[in-house]
Amino acid sequence: MSLFVLKLLSNLALALASMAIGSAITVVVIQLRRRRQPVHPTDQSRTEDAARTQAAVEQIRQLAVDVANDVGNHSETMEGWSAQLDASRSSGKAGVLEIQSLVEGMLDANQQLHARLKLAEQKIATQAEEIRTQESNAKTDALTGLANRRLFDSELSTAILSSSAAGEACSLIIFDIDH
């Protein structure tokens, strides 16, 4: 019964790690797709925005690598302890205290991995918020808080694609109010 619980805890830890890595990879892929849009070289703020976004993406990528390493190390540790537990049980020399010590060690390792995964999840959430902030800043004028040309172009492109997909006509009327 205890081996079943240990394997269950190990599988739970691996599932949590996979979820964290999957979330990080999703954020990275989304940002890479957004990065493909050309940045006008004379616009300093766009260049700074791209650099901050790239830094956030790199931090998430590194975090995913670290989580994968943590899970790999944890898995190796669990396999070693599981082998010790099996050897102790099959030899018939296993005492209750020895088995209890092995199980406590496994549970402690699971708790440590869980804490590292929780920290990684918090870092990913922080980076995702930074990316959302950068995206919002990139689409609004800092002085007025109004939508800028980048958002206009994005919305126009979306409207054209949507009307084209629906087989509908699309029109645009622009008024120049400042000559």
C-alpha cells in the first residue's frame, strides 16, 4: 500500500511540473508569435518594449528549464528510494523504522519539489503580468491613455480578416481633424 502512495505522490509531482512547463511554453510561443511583427527601427519606445518582452520570455524559458531539471532530479531520487524500499521488503530484513524513514524522506522530497513548483508558478504569473502590461503599454499612448496607431492597425487587421472570413464587405472612413 505504501509503495502505491509513493508512486501516486511522485506522479502528482510530475503532473504539476508538466502543467507549469506547459504554461511557460504557451506564454513563450505566444510571445514569439507577437515578436514576428516588424518593429520600426526609429521608434525607441517600441524597441524598449520589445527588449522588456524578450527579457520576460527568456526568464520564463529559463524557469521552464529549471523546473524540468528539478522534476528530473526528483524522479531519480524517488526511483532510488523506491528501489531501496523494494530491496528492504524483498530481503525480509526491513524494519518498520527503516521503511518509515524511507517514506518520510520521499514525502519530504515531494514537499520540497511542491514548494519549488509553487515558486515557479508564482514567477510565471509575475512574468505573464509583465508581458500583459507591456502589451497594454504598447497599444496605448502614455500621455493620454488612448489607443495608438499600433492598436488601430491591429484592430483594422482583425476586422478585415473577420469580414473576409465571413464573406462580408469591409469599409473604413477616416476624418482628419488636425489638418
